[in-house]
Amino acid sequence: MMRRRRWSDWLEQWPAALLAAALGLIVAQPLGSAIQRRVTTVAQPGELRILSVRRLRARTPTLHRVLTES
């Protein structure tokens, strides 16, 4: 049988929640920068040509499919 939680039970978990949030904020910026360096594409397309751009409807946010050829 499940017991009902009391406010004191919730208050005991606050320090752990605050610590987890603080660690997340500390790790987020360097991790995000490292991922962006490896994933972001170069803005020099060279010989790349756009064949078509198609809007994908019924989605939020709106997405576009871009077909290219090099």
C-alpha cells in the first residue's frame, strides 16, 4: 500500500534537487559548446546546389526538407 507523502518528505529532497540543478547549469555550457563545435556545419557550400525545398506541414515548429547535390 502506498503511503501519502508529507511536506517534510518533500522538503528533505530539496537539497538534492538544488544540487542537481546547479550541477546541470555548470556542465551545460561547456558541454553545449563542445557539441556545437562537432555538429555545426561549415557555411561554405562550395559546389553544393539546392535541388528543392519542401515545407513539411502539420508540424510545430514548421520544418523544411532541403535536397542538395554536389
